[in-house]
Amino acid sequence: MNQRPPGVVRIIAGHLRGSKLPVADRPGLRPSTDRVRETLFNWLQGVTPGARVLDLFAGTGALGFEAASRGAGQVLLVEKDSGLAESLRATAARLKVANLQVQQADALAWLRGPAKPRFDLVFLDPPFDAGLWEPAAAALAPWLAPGALIYVETPVNATPTLPAHWLPHRQAQTRELRYALFRAPPSQVPESAAIVMGEPNPQGKPSA
């Protein structure tokens, strides 16, 4: 998209409802729209409260802060850019969000570290021009709790190949975006074939 990002985004619901998150002018920084976040968190009703949440390419932190606002137990934001990471920490302090932490790190390098704790919900929404969906998805396995949900957002014309054992759970799209939830298996399984986002999986069909 060529549209310049807004100066702020607002948290939609929860105890932080209406709080403003700054949006820096950074290449590739593209907060999920209000419409997409509202749909996503409607899907996640009953899942978010108490969940361990990982926002892997945090950017503005819109997804992670939204989860914290809606009762997530623990939220970890991973962000490579030092300026953005510092802004996320400042926002967490300003909003007094005690259950949210920020880790400044390259996401792929961070995923190669010790996998502890495991997460119930993961947001996988890297910069669209970075091509990081596939390597990040491949590295996520040891970080996922049994039956974890993984959110993936892409342009409509992108078809990243994702782990075959991720079962499609929900999927929708706008004119510009495709966004989907996948469910990890209830236990660790060996890597095998793969699925392509946006196409039906023999193990299950995406639903809108």
C-alpha cells in the first residue's frame, strides 16, 4: 500500500479502550486496520483472556496491546528497531500495562534461542516486503503451546507456504489484505508437506 500510516492507532476494546498508540514514520510499518483487528479479536473471544501472547514483529504493538487490553495473561512484543522498541516500552509504562514486555531483537534470531515459555496465541505479521512469513513460521514450532492459534496477515497476492500441520481455523480478506487464524496440533508433530495460505488444506478448509 502507498498510503502513509496514521500518526496514531487506538485500542478498540478492553480496559485500555481508546488509548492511543503512536505510529512512527518507518519503511514497512503498517499497523493492522481497525476493521481487521475488530474481526480478529471477535474470532479470539474466549481465547485471549489469560493467554500467553507473542507479537513477533510488533511494530506499533497494536495487536499485542489489544490482546493485553482484552485480558491476556502475558504479552511479549519482539521488535528489531531500537527506536520502535523504546517507544513500545514507553507506551507500556504510560498505560501502566504490567503484563506486557518488550524484547528488542531480530525475530528470526530470537526464535533460535531457548523456547521458553510456550505461547497460546502468536501474531505473525512481518513487514510485507521482507518475505519473512515462511522462515518465521518454520521456526515457531518449539514456541507453540499445544493447540496454539497463529494469526497471519499478508497482501492478497501473497501465498506464503506454511507448516502443513497448521489447521486453518478462520480466514477473511479485504481488497488489500488476507488475514487468517491457524491452529497448531495438540502435540508436537514432525515436519512434512506444507500448505499455501489462501488455498484449502486437505486437513481442513478455511472458513470466513
